[in-house]
Amino acid sequence: YIRVYGFDMSYGRFELSLTSASQILTNDWCEDAEPISRYMTLPGSTSFASWDHHLGSCGDASAAVGNGVWYIFEGDGSTVAASTCEGTDFDTQISVFTGECRDLECVDGSGQFCGDQSAVRWDSIFGARYYIFVHV
């Protein structure tokens, strides 16, 4: 599972879940990023995802060496975290970007925050688009 959660004065949070199940992917390219918002869980899989070759390293995450999926989060001014630390049974990385898909700017990334899984935390800007790439 990939959990994405944000903290505010009341410590509210949301979750984004990724499972490895056979399915047809619709969010394996940045342009097709699946929306995620607070208090929402989205199942997914990297098993049949494409390999986005044009991405370099971001933060502590290396360049994608395998399949990945995209999610998009609209900033709400809170501190936000994305994590694959719980319930994930393969080596993951998370890269968070802002900007446009053809001109992404790295916000932060993680390759090995909790063993082979990852966690990223950033301060979101209200109204900014954040592209979350979960990859190997």
C-alpha cells in the first residue's frame, strides 16, 4: 500500500494505496495521472505499467529503472506525506514533482526510507499541482 497523508492543525490525513493486481492501467503516464485527495484510498498496480524513460533522479529517489504509476494532488497549503512503508512487498521509490508533465520540477523523492520502501514529505502550496510517481 502507498499511503499519502497530510497534516494540518487537526492532524487530518488521507491515504493512497497501491496493490499489485493484474489490471489495465490508465495512470502509467504523467498526462494520465490519477487524482488523489485527502481521505481517499486508490488501489493500483505497477505490474503492467510503462517505463517513463525521460525522468531523472529526484531527491533521494534514483531515475526510474522500471515500471511506475502517476497520481496528482492539488496542494492545500498543508504538509503532505506520501509513503509506501506499510503493506508494500517490493522495492519502491516515490518521486514528487510540480509543473507540467513535459517540464517537471523535482520537489523531493525517496528510495529507501523504511527498508526497501519510501516516504516523502513536503509543504504544499495552495492550488499547486503535485505529480506523485511511484516507481521501481
